[in-house]
Amino acid sequence: MEFLGFAVTLIVVAIIFFKPAWERLAFGLFVTMWLVELVMFVAHSSSVLPNMNL
């Protein structure tokens, strides 16, 4: 899943570099990906969902 985070970050940088007017889209993508990775980390490290391999 980290690869997906890196890929989305690369896309965000490309959007900001080539289409600065779309910075709201880039920020939305960045925040969404950050939240997805945060949820996956919490789900993986918590005892609420044991034995969950992501």
C-alpha cells in the first residue's frame, strides 16, 4: 500500500507542477490518500481487528 501512496504523491506533484490551477484536486488526493493509509495503519496495529494482513 505504500507504493500506492508514493504513486499518488507523484501524481499530486505532477498536478501541481503542470496544472497549478488544479491545486484543490491535488490537495484532496493527498489528504484522501493520507487518511486511507492512516486507517490501514490503525486497522493493522490495533487489537480490534486481530490477524489482519494488509
